Amino acid sequence: MSIAIAKPELAPRSPTMIVIVRLFQSRSFLIGAALVLAIALVAVFADVLSPYDPLRNSFRTRLRPPDSTFWFGTDHFGRDILSRVIHGARISLVIGLMTALLTGIAGTMIGAVAGFFPTLDNPIMRLMDALMAFPAIVLAIAVAAVLGASVVNVIIALSIATTPHTARIVRASVLVVREREFIEAARALGASDLRVLCRHVMPNAFGPLIVRLTYVFATAILAEAALSFIGVGPPPPAPSFGSIIAQGRDFITEAPWITIFPGLAIIVSVLGLNLLGDGLRDVLDPRMRT
Amino acid sequence: MTREIAIEARGLTKVFGGRGSVFGRQTGGARAVDGVDLIVRSGETLGLVGESGCGKSTTGRLLLRLIEPTAGSVAFNGRDLTELTKAELRRSRGKMQIIFQDPYGSLNPRMTVGDAISEAYVIHRIGDRASRAKSVLEMLDLVGLPRSAASLYPHEFSGGQRQRVGIARALALRPSFVVCDEAVSALDVSVQAQIINLLQDLQRELNLTYLFISHNLSVVRHISDRVAVMYLGRIVEVAEADHLFADPAHPYTQALLSAIPPSHPDEPRHRHELVGDLPSAHDIPVGCRFAPRCPFVQDRCRATDPQLSPLPDGRFVACHRAADGSLPTYRLNS
């Protein structure tokens, strides 16, 4: 008995601590986290980091290729692309983060209720199936077009588009956890449905959701670019990765740097998030490992 | 020895499935438990044995109304559990508890042992934080775990220790009736003995009534006062443990007992092996449900279903031939 219990004090004890320790041993998590953190810091300190005002027009500096003054070149209004990409990180990350949060909240509530209460499962999930039958991006375009172009509406549109799949993932893990014996033990003690769901089911069902939300985050950044490209994204002149690319497409042969640099920024963000998600998946959901 | 009846089941039946879905075809459903009558007396240990899938665990859960019976009633200390509302049922949960087979799966991996035990007090709003912590320590003492265990998580314990945690949680509200559902089956033999001794000590100390569900006949023989044998959702024999093991009345019990390995390798064995498989609970034979595998089967067995009825010596058996004494005498090895 004493052998099993007398562990060194530094050993990870709670399941959460064990996960954190394993994450720091995962290379893809560390690389992904470093990339995401770097972009997040750029977004937070955009005002300090950007060399110029991202909105300032200047005819004298129109369509300048990258040089030592304008590292990423300038666009057709003479605005500094580097400054615009730095500020664009702000809007793109806010859209990604808010979409992930809203999807997380809505998907958790819908999936938990559907998975936990068998009578509500069918009605709720058939509705989700109906939403999933539309391609997510088409749904987002439709919602954004109806609501009008603004950052908030893009977030709403993307959240609606990504919620059904997220709800399905949460429901699946709730279904698995619901059948475990400690759930029956809690019921045998007289725990109410709400207590069983909140204290026993959900804490053990969050793993796949967290992994899913990193992909929602990445998808939202990509989808924002797609929405901007067809003109239902965040309205100009405020820069986002997508809107910079959209404005640069008319000059893609004469001034490719306008589209290349925000494109690279998207690649780095999405790559970072996907690596982060892979690392999380390996630790939280080992059965999914390929 | 006539003690008060702690729990009494009448015609308990559970059919799983059965309702056709929109796309699925109509099915009969699996009759996991099919008309079980069972009495557990206060302070006794009733062993419930039978092969896998015969409905032992389902019966245990039906007695606690952890699953809703399709038909039948359960009276606990004279109150019909099947008539309680959900809220009334939740309030009375403290008096009847269950100890599970899998000592890992039955503990929430994200809750410390202390939280798992004190949850019972939180649910039933007993005491304040300090008195709950004190009660948790008392429970740990009671089941022989160190007090430091309260702040640890389930994965930091061995199987036997986890089972002690499960026992502490089940006993936290001082129940009078406890279902032990294969409570020692997942443990090493040496640990099994410790847990069985603990269960017996606790029974004496707290005047507990046990329904001890197991497929391990030696364990059941050791711990039980009376034993009920289950076959395909039905009780086929109930008798005092010593009586049942010395002189089984039902042909199925005879076959079951002959499967116990002898204690000495040179001892002659009279294996009494059953032919065929357990019939599906979806498709229960007409007449005696043991008839297709019974070596002593007669035509009447295939025609009418024998009811559980008393023999002159006080045992209960559901067999036409045992009831009228025409069953060929059968001697066990011992």
C-alpha cells in the first residue's frame, strides 16, 4: 500500500497535470504552440510593432515592391503591407478565437443535451444533420450575406456553420462516457441528471472537443479569407488576412507581394493551429492517433 | 431463522429493446429478466449465481431501480420502489447501494477519492464542509485505507485499493441493503480474499444485507447464507448455501456445481457437462427454458413452464421432475 501511495511530491497527480506534462513532451504541440503564441503576440502588440499606420494612404508610395523601407511592399493605396498584415492578425485571430469559443459553447450545450437525454437525441441531431448537409462554407456565405458584412456577422456565420459537427463530436464522447460505471455509481447515490452531466460526464468528455476547437480556429481563419475574397468578409478598410488578399487580387501580376505576405501569414497561423491540435489529439485522445 | 424481509421482488421482468425504430423492423426484444421472484432477508447474504448473460446483474440493478423494470414490483422495507417518483427515489437512494465489478471504471478519474466519497453527503445535503471531511476520513478508516488517500486520484491506487474506495463510497450513507455486483471478480485471488473479509466484517459491524452476484461458485459458497441460481432470466433454485452445494436439486444447478474443479487433483471427477449453448434471450424456449440442454428432459418439460415452488425440505426449485421426486439421484464429488 505504501509503495503505491508514497510517490515523489513532484510527480503529476491530477489527470489535468498529467495531460499538461505530456503536452510539454509533444514536439508538434510545442512547435504549434510557439507559432500560435508568436502570432498572438504580434496581434496583441500590433500598435507597437507595425512600422506605419495600416490605413494611411499615400500616392507617392503606390505599389512599391518589398525593400528596406517597406519590408513587405505597399498596395495600390500606398499602404504598408507589413503594417496591414500585423493589424490583420488582430482581426483574423479575433474571428478565429471567437468562432472557436462560440462553437465550443453552442456545440457543448447541444451535444451534451443530445447525448445525455435519449429522447432529445433524435430531434436535435436530425436538425444538426440538416445543417451539416450544406457545405459549411456555403452556409457561412449565406448567413454572412443575409446579416451583412461585419466582423461580428462573420463570427456568427462561421459559428453557425461549424457548430453541427462540433455538437456531433461532443455527443459522441458524451455517449461513451454516459455508459461508464461511475455514472451509474453517481446515479445510485441519488445524483440528479444535472449533477451527473456537469460533474461526471462533461469533465470526462472534453478531450475531443478541445482538439476539434483548434481545427475550428484554423478553419475560421481560412474561411474568413474565403468570405473576404467574395466580398462578404469584414468590410474595408480595416485589414484582415483575407481582406488584404482580396484587395490585392486585382494587382496579382504587377504586385504579387500584396497577396503573398498575408497568404504566408495564413499558412503560418493555420499550420501552427493544426500542429497544436495534433499534439493535443495525441495526448487527449490517443485512440485517434494514426 | 426467520428474519425480517429486507427486499422482495415479485414477477420482476426486464425486456431490452423490443420497440421497432422508424427504419428498423419490429423485434421481440431480449427478455433479460423474466418473472423473477426473490426475497432477501434483513442481515443475510443472498448469493446470486448463473452463467454470463443470464440476467444476474440486470436483476441486481432492477432491485435498486437503477433500470426501470418492464413489469413486476420491488418492495424495499415494505415500500414499493416502482411506485416512487424520481425525486422520492433519489432521496431513498442512500439506503440501498451497489458495489461494482470494475474498480477502475466505477470511479470518476477526475475526482479525488475524498470528493468521490463525500459526494454522497453533498447530494443528500448532509453536514457542512468540515463534517463531510471528517466523515470521509471515518469511511477511509472503516475500509482500511490510509487517511492520506482522500486527496489522491483513482489512478494512483491498485485494484484492491480502488475496490475499497468503491465500498467506502457505497457505505458512506450507511445503507442497509448493498448489491455486490461481481465485486471481487476483477481482483487477484489474494486480494479477493481481503475484500471478501472486509465485506463480511462490514456486514457484521453495520448490519448490512447483501445481494452477492457472482459467477464464482467458491466465493458465493463462502460468503452466502442462501443462494439463488439463475438461468436465462429466471430463478431456478433457491436454498441454504450448504444445502445447495451439498445436494443441488435442479439439473442446471447440478451441472453448474460439477464444473467446480476438485480441491485435490487425484479426486475422481464426475463432470456433468451441458450440451448446447445458452439459448438467446430473444427466443426463449416454450416450456421449461432449461429443457433443450437438460439430460433428464421429458415431454412435459417441453410443454409447460415449471414454476419456482417449495420442496418438502424447504428449498425452492423450478423443475417438474425435482418437484415430484422423479429426478435420477445425482451425487457430487464431495
